[in-house]
Amino acid sequence: MLNWLDSIYSDGTKTFVSDPAPRIGDTVEIRIRFLKEAPVEHVMVMSLPDGLERYDEAFPTKEEHGLVYYTARVPVTEYRLCYYFCLAAKDTVYFYTQNGLTTYIPDHTYDFRLRTDFRKPSWADGAVMYQIFPERFANGDPSNDVQDGEFEYRGNKPVHRNWDDIPYTYDEAKSLDFFGGDLDGIREKLPYLQDLGVTVLYLNPVFAAYSNHKYDCIDYEHVDPHFGGDEALERLCRAVHDAGMKIILDISINHTGIEHKWVKEGRPYYFRQEDGYLQCWLGVDTLPTLNYTSMELRDKVWREKHSVLRKWLQPPYCIDGWRFDVADVFARNGRVQVADECWKELCAAIREENPDAMIIAEEWGDKAEYLQGDLWTTPMNYFGFGRVIRQFAGLGDPFLNRQPLLGGVHYTMTAKDAAARAREHYAKIPQFLADCQMNLFDSHDIPRMHNFDSIGFEKWKSAVVAQLLWPGIPCIYYGDERAIGGYTYHDHGFRYPMPWNEPDEEGKKHYVTIKTMTGLRRNVGAFASGSAQLLYAEGRILAIARFDGERTYAGIISMEEEERTIDLPLGLAGAFGPKSGTDVFGSKIRGEVIREDGTASGTFRMQVPALASFLFECELMA
């Protein structure tokens, strides 16, 4: 028997809001749905125009697939509309926010939110990101390769490597081992990326620097000559845009490299210690920290018309966004805390140049206050997705693992905890930003999941399936689709050269999985811009429905070590069973629709093998 309370659902998508981006003076229709036999007598929407509580009654306007929709008409009088639902049953009033249902009046932390002054990037719906570490992706022009001993940096000289070599650790080469990847190589591989289903490229830093990772920039004004220089970036950007794709560049403006021209010119742009020496990020003596109390520095980085951030947004490059390295610590230094004012100025400057630009921040924790529409578009969503799915798969949390007193405690994450952790992130942000969350589980800063002995193909596949189940944009880290090699104990092991040889059987399975995922993301509205409703979270099995006005899919992820039989309440999403006997990956679905008095009950009793994942389209109720 389905619990009607579990069927209560609304969000900020077009299924539930007539205009997710209204204007002041508009009236929006706001909807909520639940099982039609629910004992609900009245529904109201509470909002706060001018700080006063306002209650607009919602009325039943549609019945579909066993669910009833209630609709209220709510005026938009300010740039931000915050609201929640009140549902009156016989003996109880229930309150429904983005964080779920309570029987007490909630605070406003988890209100639904609409904004009149923000538009998500027009290309976000259906987008698929692909992260590239340029030095390790493809060598398009061997003539610009770094040569052995070509220069000296901090007493060390570079080493040229063969493409099939294993990257050195930092202690072995000080990040000065080079394989020859460049921007022309990326450009030549655009057909491969398009065929994979990629629509957005995110590149790790390309600006001039001595290291292979380029986070120690020496000149923000020019692309590194070993990547092909400014002309190569111009060629790449033109080719990307001609292909209908987007490109996002990475930059660290928290610190520069010690050899940056500003350091050599003695510019007063840096923090200094009491002894006069430059203060460096995390004590790394090659990365001096920039001091944004300097108005001249702000002019150079984002204020002036041809400042660093604006230049690359302008022709001939016209990049489509920025990813900011170590955004969590930017413009913060003890008593000097100017991050909030700097982010406000910086984000406004970017959107002045390109209102459609995406602003991505490296943030590993919770930063909901920066995700309300006027600042970041998205963090690298480790907190609401990557850290969650990795811990659910059994890898533990990367931050807790580093703590001797905490990392030694073995905890097996339950499905309830995984769902709750993700919900705490999404419940505090507007839907238009939920749709933009950059959902990744691998990157240049964290070991690739499939390189752990404990992560077999099925667990890795479950992480890919999760990228379709969580709202937001899936981001593929280069080479994951080919089961790229690597080691897990040092970040250089996460940055192997791309294997362009014919993939082995494991690589082929990875490729098919990723390409199936990208095809669904791009071509099915339920995944491109649809709703996400939790169906089941028991033990270590999680199930989520994705739906829009046309189709409903169910995804099941099991981290159980043994087969389980579950009663999957598809009726909560207006369905009663899978449309066919196999899922989108070709896996056989074993189960039966439970019937009551000969009628489908909305429960599908399913046999879920150990460590399995399924994704299937659902048959909808009449």
C-alpha cells in the first residue's frame, strides 16, 4: 500500500511552475501533486511579499496517472519569491518545503525560490561537460613539446615523457614531466567528443606557467606557448563554437606563481609576512597569495574593460565561462575578509561581458549562500554529489579520510544518509541553479573511482547512472570513458595521458555506459530539465524517479553485497512498472507488478542483484 505522504511532490521545474523565471508584476501558477486518494482537504501556498505572510489557496486543476495536481496563482512583487506549501488534512496541517514534509511550521532555510533577475545559461538544459587536463589529452603539434632540460625552474629541469609512460609523482619530477598535450590536440579530437555526446569542454589552466598543471601562472595575458599560444586557443574556441559546443577555462586568481610578472615587477598585489617575505597559499613557497584590498589589483583582474577575466570572454575567444580554482579561500586571509564583496563584483563583471556565461567555483563543502542566483552558477558539486556517491560506493569521504582520529572509523553509508546528504545541498538552492549543478565524481584533484581495487565495473556504472538521477549537468573526467589507468595515492596518478589506442573490454564497457548516459541526458526531457523524486531509500538501495510532462524513468542503485527483493513504489510518480523487460543498458529486469483486486497498485516487486544499477522507462498509470 502506497503512503500518500510519500507522494507529495513539487519543485521549480516547468511541470510545477508556469514560469520559472518570472518578471515583477507577473502572476505565476505554482503546483503541487500527490496521490488522488490522499485525505487532503485544503492546500495553500505561503509566501512573504514585503516580509508579511501571505496565503494563496490552491485548487485541484488536473488528475493524471493516479495523481492530483493543486494549483495556486501567486503574484510576483519582488525580485525574489520564496514560498512553501501548507496541506490541511483532517487532524493535521503538513508543511512542504524543498527539504520535505514536516508537521511543524518550518523556517525559511529550505523555501522554494524563484528569482526575476537571474537566467540560467541558455545551454544548460541537456548539457554534458567533459573535463580535460590539457597536457595529458592529445598532442596535436609535437613541435611545441617541452624538451628535456629546456628551462630551469626552482633548481629543477623539465623531463619529456613518452605518451605511454606513467606520470612521475611530485617528488620524482616536481610537476615538470611533460607528455606534449596541447590545444591543437584537443581541437583535432572534437569529432570524438561530439560522438561521445559532449557539449561543453572544461579545460584545466592553459595560461603561461612552468608546471604541467599550470596553477602556478606567470602570465594571465597569454596562453602557454607549449600549448600553442594565444593563436591555438583562438583556433580551438572557433572550432568549438562552430561545432555548437561551449568552452570553459580554469584560472586561479587566489594566487599566482612565484615567477609571475607582478612578483618580478614588485607590484603591491600580494600579502606579505611580518618579515617582508611573500605569504603563500597553504605555505607552498611557489604560490604567493593575492591581496584584494588592492583596488588596482581588482582593476587588473576584473574591473577594467580588458582585465584578465573580461579579455578571454571577448572576441576572438568568447569563452563561455570560468572555473575558479580554490574559490573557497579566495579573498580570505585572517582578519582580511573581502570575499563577499569581491565575488559580487567579479560575477557581475563576467555577466556584463556575457550574460550567458557559467561561473564554476572549486568548493568542496556547503556554500549555499553563494548559490542564490547572483553569484556562482555552480560549485564543482563534490558536496551534493561527488562526495556522496563515492562514500555510498564505499570509498569513504576524502576529507574525513585525512583525519587520523576520524578516518579510521569504518562507516558504511546507508541509502537514507546518501539521499539526505544530497537533499541538504539541493534543498537550499533555487531550481534554476539545481539544474546547473556540475555533477562529477572524478577530477584532477581526486583519485578516479575505477582505479580503486574495491570499485568494480558495477559500482562505477552506478556512479554514472547517478549523474542522470541527480539534477544538474554530468561532468566526465577525460579518459573515464576508456577506463584510463592511474594510481590513487598521489594526484599525478589521476592525470595519466589519454589512452587513444583501441580500448580493451573494460574500456569498451565504460565507453558504452558513458555514451548511453550522454544520449539520455541530451535527448530525453526527463533528464535534461525534469524533476527528481526520491522513491526508495532502504538499506543500501536507492531509487529515484526522473520525469517531465511526457515520460517517467526510474533509476535504482544497489550497493548491497547480496541480491535483495524490494517493493518499488512507482505509483508515487504515477507509474506501475517498467515499459519493457530490459533497462536502457540492456540489463534484464526481474520483477512483477503487485495488483490489488486485479488492479495495478503502483508497486513493482523487483529482484535487485548485488551491486547492480538499473535505469528504465516506466509504464504510466491510466
